Amino acid sequence: MFAMSTAVLSTNHDFAIRTCEPVHSGKVRSVYWLTAEDSERLIKHRGYAVPDDSSLAVMIVSDRLSAFDCIWRGEDQLLGVPGKGAVLNAVSQHWFKAFAEAGLARSHILEAPHPLLWVVQRARPVRIEAIARQYITGSLWRDYVSGQRSFGGFTLPDNLRENQRLPDLLVTPSSKGILQGLAGIPETDDVNLSRGDLDRHWEALGFQCSGDLGRYEQLLRQGFDVISSQLGQIDQLFVDTKFEFGYAENNKGETELIYMDEVGTPDSSRIWDGAAYVKKRVVENSKEGFRQDLLRWVPDRDLLLNKNRMKERLAFAANAELPRKFLMDVSTTYRGIAEVIIGRPVGIPEQPREQINDLLSAELGLI
């Protein structure tokens, strides 16, 4: 059993890195776009296999915990999940390496010189987030019970049971950000898209040509299969996950469709214990366990499930202090499944901020 650390990196947007653009800080990661001079220097000195004029960024992952589009904290000023960021980075790198070894596509990651830090190549993101589902559970099951049968242009049969394996992998793309002026697509974030929507608006969605729609779906399905197969070897079920893609140039100057963000992590995917599933029980090895704890803890479940109450939900989360056990259970789950996936314990930094500052200054020369 691994030793439990309580160190967390909760703030990651304030490192003194030289940048050429404002820092972009999301729910979990912060992205620092490097100057052209620093990008060129790192490409040369670190030997990155990208064109000399590529734009690079430092991406720092925090230990913040996001669920239902909110950030949550625990009692006693526990502002994140110990080990979470390191797990996300380590598991993603494991799968990206497996994709490359299987001949699929590379990722935007050029180097991971610290457990919480990536050096990445700038990519032009495709403006869709693709969810791949092998089992009917969660929001898919709730929509199915309400009577919906068509998802992403595919029709599910009647009489399915909750948590049942689907006949085929179901891919349900959604918009990433607000898409404006596209016929048939509402101007709100996270809108479900059909294959017809993709065919009509491929250019506005960031694809270089209509033929890349097939390439995107191929990489998505092949990536899912690689992860599902490897998880099956350790008696784990790959239930669902999200994929993101973008375009970047390789060291030959050719533009490629590549994998981006994170993939196959317990934060972005559902992973079930195979032995328990055979006995008709669902044992979560992912963030879904925390979501269920949260749904049981809040006074009103609808607050977390109803998108129309987002303003109220954000206000609630900003003031809520969850039981410390909730966050520590996430840490135990994430670190446990990560160790099984990558075959070794994930290194968890005890002084993450100090270590990252030392690396940025002494090794990368970016401060």
C-alpha cells in the first residue's frame, strides 16, 4: 500500500513563467504559452521532434477536484485531492505511449520533466469533445429512461438494463465552447452533435477537411480499444471516456491530427472492477464514486443534475466544505487504479510548488 501524502497543489496560474499570452487557467490545468525565443531554445536544447519554429507551452496540472462543473474543497482547508494531478499526468502519458506504439497517433506532449508538468506543442484544437460509451450508465441511462433512444445519430434498442454493455461502442460528440452562427446547433456550451452536424459544419468545428471526420472517429475508436484491451488484462472494464483532438506539425513539417488533453484517466473516464461486475455489482475505480457520494450528501440532488440551476450550484459549491473523507477516498481510488495501470506507484511530490519553481528556473530557464 502506498504512503498517503496530504500535499496538494491547489493554485497553478501564478507561476512566474515568461509568456507571450495571458495564462489560460481551466478547472484543473493552467497553460503558459512560451515566447518564441524560449520555444526555439527548448526545441533545440531538449531535442523535441517538432519543427524549429513550433510554439510551445508549459502545462501545469493542479490537484483541484472538479465535478458537476464546479470546484470542490474539503474540511480543514483541504483544497484538492492529494496525488490527483500526478495520477492524471502519469496515466495519460501511459495511454498516449500505448497509442503511439500501436501506430495510432502521437499526443501534444513533448516532455514531462515533473509529475505535475508537461511541455506541450501548440495544437489547433478540434472544437468537439467526443464521449465514447461501452455501457449504458450515468446521464446516458437517465436520458434512456426518460424515453430518448437516439444518441449522436445512433438509435439504441428498447429493453436495455442499467449498466448493461451496449451492442456497439456509442460515440456521442458534443460542442466544446459556444458555437455561434451554425445552423441547427444551439449557441450554448456542451451541445450534443449528430454526425450530420459534423458533416455540415466540419470546417467551423476545426477540421482541415471533411475526410478527417473519418480519421477522427477511427482514432477515437482505436484509442478506446487499446485502453479497453489493456484494462481487460487487469480485470477492469472501460465503461466510457472522453477524447479531444487537434492539429499540429511533425518534424517533417506535415500536419497531423493528434490526441490532446488527458485520456483514459480515472478523472475523465468510468472504470469498473471486472470481478464485481460479474457478480452484478458496480465498483467504481474512477471519479464516479465521488459523484455518487456528492449526490447523496447534497440536500437536493436536482441542484447537481439540473443545468438550469448552474448559478445556484456554483454558489453552493463555493461555500461547501465536504467531509475530508470524500477527497481522501478519491486519492486512494485514483492512486490505486493508476498503480495497477502503469505497473508501479505514481510519484507524488511532497513540495510541488517549490519543486516546480526549481525546475522552471534551473533546468528549463523559464523564470
